[in-house]
Amino acid sequence: MFPHLSPAFRAYFAPAQDRSQIWRTVLGLVLVFTIFFLTTVLLGIGTAFLGEFIEPGLGTSLMYEVEEGRTIFATFAMLALIATMIPALWLVLRFLHKRPLRSLLGPTGTINWRLWRGAAAIILILAAIDATTTVLTTELLQQMPLIKWLTWLAPALCLLFLQTTAEEMVFRGYLQQQLAARFKSRWAWWVLPSVLFGLAHFNPILFGGNAWIIVAITTLMGLILADITARFGSLSPAMGLHFANNLVVMLFMNSPGQLSGMSFYLYSVDMQSEQMKSAMLISLASMLVGYGIFMLIMRRRRL
């Protein structure tokens, strides 16, 4: 059917073929994000009312806290909200596509932990190198005592796993499978989900003029994750890469801002500065070099 695609990738998107009409895919994506939005609104209203019931002014304080994203509560709340896309996907797949949620993981319907760990290890090694450079060039501030950080580490890891799994299931699972089952062109199943993934990270309030560089970086990351998913015919390596990347940023070393509440160390940086722009461009170039090396290693597994 698609002779230029690897057998592994064809097996990966095979569950989507029976109901791969574009209207189903668009409707499914709209429903997932609508359910996510409504859940966010309802939980926000519930938190505000409950807070006000407990103590006048607490509800407003909690809502502002979540918006700022600089506390443990705010970080957990945001990760939990993103994770609600998993049950939303289950509903869409169950009733619109008549297939199980586990079909997004690959032909076996399970996580390949060997691929997951291997992919995560690569990111952690690169992060260790980057962290060494950061420690030598930037002043770090320990945000909380080690005991407090360790106390909250287990639930943070669980929520982080759910958050990254949810995002991978939406973009490299659902969207990539549905589009690959419908279209031959890589622009449809490789580029389009990656661009949408990048645009989902557009935040001019936080990054100012650097917001589009963040979009470019996350789009490139989406392309890498989508390519890895296609080559291995499994969502597991993309899940491992995404988890390890967010693990380093959200739990170990971050700049003050959204989702920084659980980070052990903080470093001061103006996200809208020219200095940050240069750092982002270097990061983008590094990702391109790393991806080029990956392509050379994987040259025998071309699609």
C-alpha cells in the first residue's frame, strides 16, 4: 500500500486504517482538546470555589498560583491537567474509531521498556554534559531542601510520566497514526503533527520575541520524535526521550516560571533577552547536529 514505508511503521499505523477518514481525525482532535479545555475550566472553577469555602481569598490565590506555575502545587496541577488528555483519547478512540487506547503504543499494545530506557538514557547523558556547562557558567540557586524535594519526587515522577505519555499519545500516537493511514506524504504524517506540536508551545507572554524560536525548537523535537516513532514502529522511544527531557527541565534545573515549582535548582535568566535568544539558537543547532548523527547511525533503517 505504502511501499516507501518500513514494515515496522506500517504495522504501527495499521490499527488506524479502518477509520482513517480525515473528518474523523479532525473531529477526534477537536474533541480531545475540547474535553481537555472543559476539564481545565471545571477543575479551575472547582478549585476556586473550594478555596474560597475554606478561607476567603484562598481560591483567588490558588488560581494565581497555578497561572504563575512557580510552586509545587501549580506544577502538579498543570501536569495533572495535561494528563487528562489520556482519558479524552480513550473516549475518542473507543466511540469514534472503535479501537483501544493501547493501539497508540504500537503493534504489541504495550510499552517496550527496553526502547523507552535506551532513549531516555541518551537524553540524560546529553543533559549531564549540558548541566556541567551550566554549572560552570551560571550561578544556581537551590530552590528547596533536599528532603522536601525527595518527599515530593515520587508523585512528581508519576505525573511527569502521565504528562509526557499524554502528549506523545496525541501527537506521535493518534495524529501520526491517523494521518499515515490516510496519506502517503510525509508532509502529512511527519511534518504536520510536529508543526502543531511546536505551535502548542507558543508563549509570547513568557518568551516575548523569542517565542518563535521556542516553536522552532519544539517543532524540530517533534520531527525527531515522529521520525523515531516511524523507524521503530513504536511510541516507546519517543515517550522515553520526552520523559527524560522534561525530567531534567522540570525536576532538576530550570528557570523561574511556568512548571518550575519542583525544580531542585533554579538559574536566573531573562527569557526575552538577546542572550537567551543566542542560547536558544545554539540549542537548535545542537539538536540539528545530534539528529544528523542519529540519521547516520540509522541509515540502514531508512523509511
